[in-house]
Amino acid sequence: MTSPSYSANNITVLKGLEAVRKRPGMYIGSTGPDGLHHLVYEVVDNCIDEAMAGFCDKILVVLEKNDIVRVEDNGRGIPVDIHPGEGVSALELVLTRLHAGGKFDKGTYKVSGGLHGVGVSVVNALSSWMEAWVSRDGYDHFQKYETGLPVDPVKRMGETEKRGTTIRWLADSSIFTETTTYNFDVLSTRLRELAFLNSGISIILRDERLSVPKELVFSFEGGISHFVTYLNENKTVLHKEPIYISGERDEIIVEVALQYNDTYSEVMLSFVNDINTREGGTHLVGFKSALTRVLNEFLKSSKHAKKMEDSLSGDDVREGLTAVLSIKVPEPQFEGQTKTKLGNSEVRGIVDGLVNDQLTLYFEQNPDVINQIIEKSVLAAKARIAARQARDATRRKSAMDSSGLPGKLADCSEKDPAQCEIYIVEGDSAGGSAKMGRNRRFQAILPLWGKMLNVEKTRIDKVIGNDKLQPVISSLGAGIGESFDVSKLRYHKIIIMADADVDGSHIRTLLLTFFFRYMTDLVKGGFIYLAMPPLYKISWERNILYAYDDAEKERLMKTIDRDPEKVNIQRYKGLGEMNPDQLWETTMNPDSRMMMQVTLDDAVEADRTFTTLMGEHVEPRRKFIEDNAVYVSNLDV
Ligand code: 0RA
């Protein structure tokens, strides 16, 4: 232990650990909840690599009590022999040296990889403690670490016939200051995704923090085709099975699965080495251009050819498309703001060529499928042209009146969008109170009334022309659909204010569906809020308190040092019952109001929820509402 090379080692280790603990964000993105969950992904990614190399088919992730996580696999086990050059166990090297993981298996490149692909040593460095068990060569082995440093050398334990690696750790709360508690749903979404992307592996997620442990098993023989089936669940599909394309060229492995449904939206996920490339990149460009080209080729020989002047656009051919594109690249170059855009230029042509050839072949052999898709794309193209005309018409119309803003809008005087808010208010009477109660310098009011359109069942041309949505579109001033431009937004807070009853929740959901489908950047950017009017007014003598839910009402009642008989409790049935001053004080005054910001963490789950709630199929909706009854009555989304 005191050999010179060991102390030299120690210095390298300390320097590495220090770097990680000093700037955790550089290695795992953040020290918030995202970074915390990244620890699990990082360890699991190593197991997936082992599985991809053909030595492991089962991964178990356990959320133990007290924020401890355990990840087990049945792979070869991390090597434990003493590394000749370094004089320490290979296990210790893998767990304490940055980037030591790949050194041992040069033959296979690391296919899977967390966003940062940094290795287990980073997780170790950011943990109060970590334990590693390795079952290998007939024995169990064990080593424990504290803030990334080994407590003792690797110890050989009892005999075993098993093989595999178990890593168990507690995230360091002095680094993850916001929280060290894992979210089951967040982990299950990513682990499900990994199981879809790597068919043949079983990934089990178990929550032992609950009195009755919960366990999900993800194992999909169908791979990304099954992923597409999952994404299209509760949608009416145009052809029974997803179309599956795969191939390999120049060490780049390409897989695509796609299936059309009868909705008007597109769900397109792309992955490089299991990383979700949210910003797209060359692989996606290759896929999209091949799809558009192939469909235009088939259009030429179809009965629609004569009636169609324009060719089909990319958006036309992707209406109702659900697709998953997954490629494996030995040396990916990631670009873009969040480093989730593939830059490798050679990939584009490879994906394009493969998709072009195999899709053409598939459609030649399946004329019914291609006819259905052409039919739908042609309708989408016609709607697109009609939508453009509708947009031009509104532009001309708005050029005529001085402001171009809808008559119902009571605008604010402030011109800096960052300071401006717009309240979209259900009903004329609440709209009236809001107009009187507001601060007209920075708060605009747009009342909505009557039956709101369900955009989930409508094509874009009808959405643009809709008399309920048109005032919303023109008030916001940033366009709609493909031409939506968030930099033109006239208000940086868009606040939906509706009653806490069934009608209110209906209008809220319809508006959110509209924003999600046609102004996704608004939701992504966190510009949308739900106003939270109080449920109760508690008054006595000249005092007034407001409670936003039952629990708060109970709590407040206890603090009032009065005979409860003399305290008056009023339950608000709607916004209309509040006078302008009360509405200002409780729901609109930035210093005292409550609002809920709508965010988009997970586009896949959001798509499923909106399809379930607003789509055609009644049974899944009934089931969703039943399963989420408590949640729905609270949040109404
Ligand atoms: C280095 C080399 C080998 C396997 C692994 C690391 C390995 C790491 C992890 C992390 C979690 N589970 C793991 N399983 C394996 C190759 C071993 C060999 O050549 O026998």
C-alpha cells in the first residue's frame, strides 16, 4: 500500500475526484433532480454496455429506503485482478478513475451512454458512500468507498457460482442540495425507453420505499417496433403492424420503426447510442428526407397525381406519423445547446439510403398501406394550403384595423413582453371583473366564451380559422404551428384563469391541448400558467383570509382565535362571485396570488395523456380518469 506507485495513484485519484466534486455540473449536467437521476442512468448504462456485448440480460434497479439506490446485473462482473501497471484492483480503477471504464474492452465500442458518458467513478465521487459487489471467477468481492475514495482494498469474500455486478450508493446531500430523493415515474420512463431500445434485456424497477413495494418489469422482444406500438396505444392506426427498417453500413447501425395513425400530430423520437437526440441532427435529416422523397415518388403513380399541383411537404407526410429512429455510432459528435444534436455528416446519407431503399421495397409489397398513407398526406397537404390562405386572410384583415388585435382583448400599456401578462379568462362576467381588477400597465385580459374547439380532433386549417382560438392566436402575436415564433410573443406569462369546476377544467384542458399541439415552444419555455383562485373566503369582523384548498382552510381555522360560530366561511363556486378587488387580491396580484406553471418534462408521456384525454377512444379515457381520480380533481389536467 505504501509503494511509490500507489501514492502516485492516489494523487491522480484525488485530483480526479476533486474535479468532479468541484464542478459536478460539467459531468452530470446539474445538481438538481435531473443530475440526481442521472446517477442511476450512468450506472445502468454500464450494465447496458455489458448486455450489448452479449454477457448480460437482466438489470435490477432498486429504490431502497433512505434515498439509497442499488443496481444489479448478471454480466461478467467488473474485473477484480490487480492491474499490472497500477498495482491496484481493476475494480478500484473503474470505480475511482475518470474514464477508466472503456480501457479494458477495446474490441467493443461503448454503444450505450448517458448524456455525458462519464462512468461509474463520477457517481462514486458524488456519493457519500458507495459499495461494489462483484461475483466473478467463483468468488464474491467487495469494496466500499466514501466520497469516491476506497475505504479498504478490494476484499475477496465467500465462494459463489453467480456472476454479476452490484453497485449501491447514497447520493451526497452536500452536492445534491435540492433533493436526494428519486422519482419512480421519472426513472420508469427512462428505463422503459432503454428496454425498448435494447430488445432482449429485462430491466426491473422496484420501489422498496413503499409499505407495499411496487415493481415494474420492462422487457420488449419487439424492440423499437414495440416502442412505436406503445406510443400509438389508444390511437387508431392506419396499418396493423409498425414498419421496421434496419441495416448497417460503415459500422453505423440503423434501426427505424414507424406507423401511421389517424390523428393530426407527429411523434418522432430519435436516439444515438441510446441517448435521446431531442435537437435532432444528421440522422433525423436523413430519415425525413428519405420519407418525403419516397412518398412523393409513390404519389406520382397514384390516382391523386393529377389533382396535386404541389408536392407533399415534410409536414404533410409526417401528419399522424409515429416513428422511432435509433442508431449506433462508434464516435458520435454531439452539438447544440443541450448537446443532443448529432453532427456526424456521414450519417445523413447512410440513414437516407437505407430508409429510401427499404421503405420503397416495403410499399411495393404492401400497396394497401402506401395508399392509405398517400391518402392521408394529400389531405394534410390540402389543409396546409387552406391554412396558408386562412393565415393570409387574417393578415390582410389585421392590416386594415389599426392594432390587428381582437376587439375582446383589453391590452396592457407596457410594451416589453418580458413584463407583460395575459389572462385568458373563461366567461364574460369573470372577464369583466378581471378587466376592472387588473393592473392595466402590465396585465392584459382576453375573455373567452362558448364552446372551445377540441384541436385533437381537428386539422390545422380549421384550427386557424376557428373563431374561439383566433383571438388567442392574434393576441399572442407569435403565429401558430410550423410558423410559430416564440421571439414574437407579446406576453411572457400566459395565464389561464378558469373556475375550479368541471366546465373550468374542460376549458383548461382544451386550451392546454391547443398550446401543446400548436405552440409547443410555449409549453417547453414555461410561459403557460394556471391561475389558482381560492376555494374559500374566511371572514370575521373586518378580517379576511383566503384558502386555496381544504387543508389550508382547516389550518387557517385553527389559527383564528375566535368562536368558530362567528367566523364566516364562504366557498367560491366560480370566479364570477368575486368582485374586482377580491379577484385582484387573490388571483392576480403578483405579490399574493397563487399560480401553477405548466412545464413539459416528458413529451412522450404528455402526448399519451393528451391523446387519452382528448382523443377518440372512450375506454382508455374512462380508465385514465379512474386511475388518476385524485390527481384530476386537484389539477384538472
Ligand atoms: C470493465 C471491463 C469489463 C466489464 C466491466 C467493466 C463492467 C462494468 C460494469 C458496471 C456495471 N456492470 C458492469 N459490468 C461489467 C469486461 C470484463 C471482462 O473482460 O471479463
